Amino acid sequence: MDFDNLSFIFINASLINNFVLAYFLGICPFLGVSGSLATATRMGFAVIFVMLVSSTCAYGIHSLLLMLHAPYLELISFIVVIASAVQLVEMFIKKFSPALFRALGIFLPLITTNCAILALALFQTAKGYSFIECLVFALGAGVGFTIALVLMAGIREKLDLAEIPDTVKGTALAIMVAGILSLTFMGFAGLGG
């Protein structure tokens, strides 16, 4: 396995083609959970875990369905695997960190319908990645998602201390900050070659 290729896949997924800031996937938890840095970080780790599990399962499902000549079952299979992985994470967090479970609220089950998770499975199969490449792609996408969440949470926490006109407080300000973050990540496009 070529290390340069793996590092390019990781950097591409985390910075150049960040799922949140370049593809605008996963905006709901991005805007909803980014109010607190601690919650955003934990949500990011949950998303990384779900992406790794989903990527592994999607690779196996894709290979199996190609052997069975039934690729038309991929989408529904991916959705079932993602929902199961999220349920596993939800049960784990509820058992070991009830405070985090309450802090994440509705956004934890929303990982199930997070289009970034499904896009990960679809993108990796469309690109024909090997198993190791799939894991690196999932890790990069998860890290990129976490970076976006943490950056947004840090900025929002700082903005809570600033004097802001009432007309742009709340959702309007969050969307403007997300747009500016998206523009800054466009600067990484030059790394893609």
C-alpha cells in the first residue's frame, strides 16, 4: 500500500473535500451541536466511530453484493448498517455517559439520517477504494467533520461574549459563520493538485 496515496486520501477527505464545509453534508448536527466546544468534540468522536464502522460494513456489503450480482441492494443495506451502528453508539453513550447523552439530545439519533455517513459509504464504493483506503477515507472524513464542528463551536463560544446586533443573533449568525468557514476551507483546494 502506497503511504503517499493513503495520506492524500486522508487529507483530501478531511481538508480539501471536507464533508461539511465543501459538500455541505451533515449540516444539521453541524449547526445544532456546535454551540458548546465539549459537546461538539464528543459528537465528532461519535461521528468518527460511526463512519469507521459504516465504512467497514459498506466495504463488506459492497463486495458481497457484487459477488451475488445484486448491487441494487447497496443503498438499503447501507442505511440499515448505519442505523445499527448509530444505535450501538447511542446505547454505549447512554450507558457510560448519561450527561453526554442528554447534551447531544436529538442530534445523536440524527446521525442515522446524517447524509455525510451515507455519502461516505456511497463515495468509497464509487471510487473503488481497497479496504485500507476505505478506513483511511472514513477516518479522514470523520476527522474533517470533527474539525468543522470544533472550529464552529469555538467561534460560537467566542461570539457569545461579543456584542452583536440583535438582527444577526442566533441562526443567522451561525449560518454566516459557517459560510465564512466554508470559504476558508476552499483555500485547501490547491492541495488537491
